[in-house]
Amino acid sequence: MTYGSAAPEDVEVLVVGAGPTGLMLANWLVKLGRRVVVIDAKDGPTVESRALGVHSRSMEIYDQLGVVDRVLAEAVHAESVRQGYGRRAFTPVPLSGLGRGLTPYPGIYMLEQSANERILGDHLRVLRGSVRWRHRLTALTRTDDGVLAVVEGPGGSTTIKARFTAGCDGASSTVRTLSGTAFEGTTSRQSFYLVDAVGVHGLAPASVNIRQGATEFLLAFPMRPAEDGRNGQRLIGVAGDETPAITEDAARRRMAQVFGVTYEDSRWFSTYRVHHRIAAHFRTGPVFLAGDAAHVHSPVGAQGMNTGLQDAHNLAFTLDDVLAGRAPETLLDRYEAERRPVAVRLLKTTDTVFRGLTSGSRAAILVRRYVPRVVLPVAMAVLPHLPVGRRLAGYLGQLRIHYRMDGAGGGRRRDAVVGRRLPWTGDNFEVLRAAVPQLHLYAADTGTEREAALAAGELGLPLHTFATTGSTPLRPGLLYLVRPDGFVAGSAAPAEASTAFRSTPEFSPQEGRP
């Protein structure tokens, strides 16, 4: 660390922001052997719970990182969704089967942002990384070979020279502002309240509760019980256009009057407005944006933190390949090309659902009152047995994200496997923990296995063979090129794989990896 006029500290990546996105990025970069500095203007880790839901794809990433057991030990697995209108609750819709057969982690897990940060922070220290708290970015200048950052900390002014900078510093991102990147979108006219409540009455404790009214709604998510065993729930409701902002006492009275919901104590109360915004660019030269610094939206579907975690996962491997010299700098364009369309679709979807939940039109009120009671239980009973049900579970768990791949098996068509996260067969995810490019072969005969082994030797990549394709679109006897982040970059017959995979932009040899 340098102060005043001393020579700048030289690192490969400066990560600004130590929330879930920044910590996920730092974990992977340090694990991959990169020289990283993480700074955050806060005094220390987040104390408030903030974001809550952790979806299947994020759980898979936690598994690959090696921390999923701790996440499972601390998280609450939501059992069902329970819709209702006013004080009346409708039949619960089970969540436990959502995504079963698609992922080792079906359903949705509830683990507050502060706990996610604590787990990631602890793991970063295990990897010999750290966070510099109370260090605030004040200037960012692009140079011929990266950026020069000025940071104000407890000991004075620090200058850091970095090849790349990642802005993971939230919706009010300093990195985004200093890089001159527009943050396009809208802010809701309505405000909302949020309560982390203890001893909640009037709601099913292990369910995601959705209560609707003519002009109100209440979302409730299960949280870990208090130390004395009382149930904990996150309560979110409409505060309206009130100025000044609604007080906790007023919100409490409204919940009791409209929905018959009460609680004994609270751990946190806050009000906020919902933003639907996206950065014009996720990359500006050596500067990258991820998580809330790149996109913010309504809490509908609990997608925000998950999308940030997956931004970081994608970006870490992209930066590592370029820093290690295994790929040209043109590969850096891949991050925005892959992750920004995901954020755009997410904003559109959550905005549509959000407007439906908060609309005061007569049609919307009728839909909210009767559709959950009549249609939803029937639909959820039938959907799991239909192909569309698996697709829906994939979308909700962020398992069906598709990236455009120009290499073998990709192209303009939306392939069922290439460009997507590797389909889970039941036993093919453990090998992904190596976090290296690899070849997969499924349900092949002996001759095909020999051809695949020859291709793997020529490409310098590990080969993993599996007895079955399971209930997946993977094809027997076809060789698949799998990226370190678990996405399938190409497919080819084993005899043609060496030539086909070398021509794909996604090909990255094993040599030079930690």
C-alpha cells in the first residue's frame, strides 16, 4: 500500500465494492491466482439483511467455489408459495419440486445478503485475500495499460495501478460515474417498506406468502428464526406516495388492518423506491460494471443478487484468461455480450410483473383476486409433468440462460446445449469444481471413447466420460467443450473435435492454469 507521492501499488484487478458481487469476483480471481485489491467505502461488512433469495444457479456456483455446505447450513429452503387476497390465504403451491431433476439444488433458498457476504468474506480470507474497508475511490484515470485509481483511506491517499477495474459498488456506483457510463431507466413513483420481522402471525412461516388487495400487496419471505426460536420473515409492502416516508408503526397498522398480519419485533425497517435501470455499457475499456452497478430492478422473483453473483462468475474467468495470456483482449467483449442481454431480459420481466402487482386498474385487481385462487393451484399441479414446467423452473432458477456462441455447434440457431449452462445428469457437476476448460463425453462406445481421448490429448484438455445423458438434451457420443464457468462452448464428433474446437473463440488450453 502506498501513500502520498510514493510509487503506485501495482495489481492486476481492482475490485471496488465488497458486497456479494464484489466478493464473488474477488474469491474467484484470488482462487485463480490473480493479484487483486478489494476496496469498500463502508466501515465493514453489511449488517442489514437486504437481498434474500438464492436461486439454483447461484447455489451451483457456490458448490463450484466450495462453500455450498455452509450456505445450505445457514439458508432456509422455502417449502411453498401461498397466495392470498386480503386476510384470506389460498391453497399452498409446493416449491420443493421446482427444478427437481434439473439441478442438485431445486427450489429457492432464503439467505440474507449479510450472510452471503459473511460466507464469501470468510472464504476470501481462507484464500489469503482481504477487503480494505473505509477505502473510497475518488478518481479513476485510464492509462495505456489499464487504470490509475486514487483511493482515500484511513491513512491518507493511495494510488493503485491496475490492469482492470471492476465496479461492484452498487446502484450509486462511483466507478460507473467516473467512467462516464449512463444509467438508463426509470424510478417508481410509489415507495415501499421492508421489515425483517420476528414472531410473525397470520402467515405460513415456511412459505413465500403473497397477499394481494385492491390497492395493496404484501410479500413475505421466510428467514432464519431468531435466537429464541421465534419465526422470522421478510415483509415487503406498498408505502404509497407518502411524504415523509411511512413509519414502521404506520406500516404495522396497515398490515394488520388489510391482511391480518402482525409481528412482535423487528430486526430492520426501511423504505425505498423501486428502480428499473441498466448501464449503457458493462465494459468501457479496462473498466467493468457488475451487479447493482450495472443493473437494478424490482425485488420481484428475488433475481437481483443472483444476477450479480453470476455477473462476477462470468467476469472472473474472462479476466483470468486475458491476464494469463491464454486469450486476446478481444475476449473481454464477451462479458458485456453475454451478461447485458441477461440483465435486459430480467428488467423487462420484473418490470412487467411489478406493474401487474401494483396496478390499480379494475382488470388487474380482478386478476389478483381470482387467478391465484382458481388457476394457480391447477397449473402448478400439472406443470411439473409437462415440458413447459421444466422450462419455467429453469427460468426461475436462472438455469436457462443462453449465451451466443459462434464456435462449433453454436452459430445463429439456439442450440439445446451449446451456449447454455451444462445440463445436469446427476453425476457430471463434481468435475466442474476444477474450474478449468474440459471435454465431456456421454454414453459412448469404446471406439468413440478412444477417439475422444486422442482429441483430448491433442487439445491439452482433461476428458471426462459419463455413462448416461440422463433426462437431458446431451447427445450420446458427441464431445462437448465445457468452459470453466460451466457453460458449453461447443460440440463436435470426437474425430472432428480437435479442429472444430481450436477454431472457436472459446477454446482456451489448460497450460498456464493454477
